[in-house]
Amino acid sequence: MSAKLASIHWQTIQSKKRVAKKTRLAVTIFLFIFVLLFIAQLIKFTKALYSPWSESRVNRAFVWQGDFNINLVIRAKDISLLNFNPKDQKITVIPLPDLTYLEATQGFGKWLLSSIYDLGQSQKDLGGGNLLKASLSVLFGLPVDGFLDVSAAFPQKRGAEVITDIRKSFFAGFALLPGLKTDLTPLELLRLNLGLASVRFDKVIKIDLETFGVLNEESLADGTKVLMIDPLQLDVVLPNLADPTIKTEHKTIAIFNATDHPYLAKKWARLISNIGADVIITASNDTKLQTTQVLGEDSETLDRLRQIFQPACSSGKDEGICGKIDPAMNSSSRAQINIFLGEDFAQP
């Protein structure tokens, strides 16, 4: 009888062990799946922080960390250029009249400013934000790093008014989000919102181009009145929008045209000078390139120039093409940084 009881007891213990083993296995599997799902959601969340908020057709290859000036196109009731200088805590807003008649890039010719966004939207894989950014970059001779379309959220407010609201209240920036179209990432938007909200009122400059005498009224062939702007006049009369980080480093720059398109080096020398770098050489290059190369001394100036001219290398997305050029080409210049302009920067 005792042997039978012992057998039953042993079987009971073994059964409990098997149940406990299965329970531990089930819990382990559950925890493993839970961890996998958590990691997947974490990766998804992290990627979202570094992805554009909404405008998928506006392309950017780097993330603004607040270490350089940022220039943005603001599309509201009007179109404005915003220059935010985080180092000096300074904001410059330049509203542009709708009747401004300027060169649209991509070979579209001259268009009214008010029509350029819709023109870009009508082109597959281009986008109105891209076309506005590129066109205003040529007009002002500055890199335009991003695009903010707040016209849906505040259709009756001008760009300068929106910036004033954000500067006065940190939370005003969040009111833009539901209807905002932008190529900035959530982290960049937060960084920008914090930066603008911390600027004192006496560090905000609003520029009226009419008072600077750079708006010239002309008539088109059909009698339409438009306003023309001479980009070289802008360089003379506009306040200094250079990046203090680049000005402080004072690196010398050589620009070589590595294409068959004339005057390309001089065209881009204007932009590089306007951000505060010292261009000492503009010349042609015997070796022709498809892709622009930026080489030289490691510095913040080099980082910024790569953001502008070689964004894939700046972001680390395409290290295979970075720095691959004849070393003799780099050493042939007395400049500290050399830019070899390729076909990718020869577009009209």
C-alpha cells in the first residue's frame, strides 16, 4: 500500500514539474515576443523622430542639430524667408510680395512667387516645397534648409506673425502641428520651437525689401505689373546673415567647376561667401565629375559645406562615394577646403 502511495506521490511531483516547466517555457516565449514587439516599436518611434513630419516629396538628407544657422521658407498668407541664428539667438524674417517675379529652378523660367508652390506640386516627384526652397536659395544666395507650410493652420496670418506667436509662447508652436506640412523632423521642429521661443524681442529683425529699394516694378508683355529683385542688390543691402560658426573658423575655400557648364564656380561662390566662408579661388577643373565632392580640413565649416553640397556624405547614408577623388586634385589648391562641383549642381 505504501509503495502504491509513493508511486502516486512521485507521479504527482513529476506532473507538477512538467506543468511548471511548460509554464516557464510559455512565460519565456511571451517575454521574448514582448521584448521583440517593444524593440520594433522603439525602432519605429526612433525612425519617426528623424523622418519628415509630413511632406514626403520634400527631400532632406541631414538633420539640423542646432549647431548652424537654419534658413527656412515659410508659406502662410504670404511667403517669407526665415533665418534663425541659434548661436547669437537672432531671428531675421524677410517677407516677399506675391507679385515678386523670379527665376524658378529646374529650367521653368520666370514665375510669380505666388505660383511657384503650385507649379512644383504639379510636377511628379518634385513638390512645391522643393521648388520654393531651390528658387529662393538662388535669389538670396543662401542655403535653404527646410520648408514650413502653415497656410492650412493659419490662412490669415503672415509668416512674420506666426514667428512672433511662437516666440511669445512655446506652446504656440504645437498649435501648428495638425495642419503643418514640412520636411523637418519632429526633433528638428522641437529644437526650432525651443530656439525661437527663447529669442528676445530686440533680437528679431523683420526686413521690408521695399524700404531697401531692391524691388523694381516692371510690366510684362501682357501688361501685368510685377516686382523684380536683383540678387546682387540683395547682397549689398541685406543685413549680415552669415553663420557665426563659419565666420569664426575663417576657413579658405577653393571652388572648382568640374563640368562643362560655364560660370558654375562663380555662381556657387556667392552662396558660400554669404554664409561666412572666405572664397579665395574659383576655377575650372580638368577632370569632370558627375557628383560634387567636398574635401579639406576637418572642421565645422567642412561639415556645413557637406550638408549643402554633399548631403549623402554629411548624413553617412552613402559613404562609398565620399572623398573618392584624385588626391592630386585636392593638394593642387592652397585653400583649406576644396569643392569640386559636379553635374548634380549644374542644374539651372
